[in-house]
Amino acid sequence: MSNLPMEVVEMLGQTIAKVVPVTIVLALVFSVLTHFWACNPGTPWWRKRELVTDIVYWFFVPLFGRVLRIGLLVLGAGVVFNIHDADALIAFYDNGHGPLSELPLWFQAALFLVLSDFMLYWLHRMFHGGGFWKYHAVHHSSEDLDWISAARFHPVNLFLGTIIVDVILLMAGISPNVMLWVGPFNMFHSAFVHANLNWTLGPFRYVLATPVFHRWHHTALEVGGNTNFAGTFPLWDLLFGTYRMPENKLPDHYGVDDQATFPQEIAGQLAYPFRH
């Protein structure tokens, strides 16, 4: 009898066990920081509208992401490299493969960050147009934007975003061990840029995405919603003409055009793109 069901359950349990302590730390850190440096003073994050929805996303996304990444990596190895044996599969991905795996691990991690952010910049722009927007609108539907809003993504958006980019880079040969560095950084930075903070980091605003930079992206499309697409490095917005950081002004209204009728619960949000 296959042990696959138990292995999946164990993997999900391990994921939740990692997410819980990180969540507690982030909640404490951003509760303190927003008390002193709130971008939009008012209701604290733990009293925000749709908090339950965001909490469900917060735990659902890592579980969904991990299962789908592993499944796609296994499928990719079989289709592209004709590797089907379990031991051969582990050996293939264990420390990466090909020329990229020969690079120092720190350089692979840096390369992963830069390449993934570049690809995600263009995918992000894609999701702001045509039939893709209805999936990405789920992420923009949070009116009370805060750190825990970071995980509010429709599965289709996740699949055609971070998941597919991660799989491409790992299949290209970068070692999965870079995730030991990249994973925690991405999780913290994603929460950071969504946090209710008035931080711009001064001259470093051109180096690293900040809360104010990303909060402009969550405003109405005609205000700033079609700018600041970079997740980590504003360089891409500077290079391609989508950078927006008004002097002496802070964003203050977030959400989507049909906010009044947009579903507030997760089931309705997951079904939303298929009804429009």
C-alpha cells in the first residue's frame, strides 16, 4: 500500500509547524512598528475587515505552493529530462545540476532573487491587463491593507506567478538549497511591503521595495495601481517607466473598482474570476 497519503499529510504538518512561529513573530513585529510609524493610522490589523479571510489565505498559500511546486518539479524532470526513478529524481535536484549548480550557493541565491524578480515584474504587469486581471483583483481587494494581506492570492495567480518562476529556475539548475535563504527573505519582505508603515527608506527606496512604494501599487488604477510592479527591486520600474513615489504624499485608499460587490469570504473570492 502506498505511503503517499501519509507523506503528504506529514509534509503539510511540517509546513504549518514552520508557518505558525513565523506568523507570531511577524504579528508582534508589525504590531509594534505600526504603532509608531503607521502609514494610515486607524484600526489595527487584528481588527481589520476580512481578517479571517486573510488568515485562511496565510496558511493555505504555503500549503498549496509547496505541493504544487514539488508536483511540477517531478513532472518537469520526467518530461524534460526523462527522469522517473525516485532516487534519481532526488539526486538530480538535491544540489542543483548543470553549470548553475557549480556557482557558490550565495551567488545562486542572489541570482535566483534577481532573475525571479525580473520575471515576476513582467508577469505582474500581465496580470494587470486583459483576462488576467480578474485573478489578480483578489489580491487587490483588501481595503485594510496590512502585512497579513500579503498572502491573498488566487491559486491561478500563484501558479502563473511565483510557483512557475520557482520551478523554471530550479529546473534550470539552481540548487533548491537557496530556498533556505531566499524563502525566509521573501516571506518577511512580502509582509514588510504590505505592512501599514510610512517607511520609504530614503535613498534606499531605489534599491529595495518599501511599504510606501508597494502601497501606491494597491491604490486605484488611475492613482497608482498601474505602477510599482516590482516585488523586490524597484530597478525594474525605474528602467521600464512604471515607478511612482510622490514627494510628501502617502497613499490612503485601497481596493478594487467593484469593491462594494466584491466577495469578502475566501470561497467567493476563489470563484470570482470564473463568474466574470
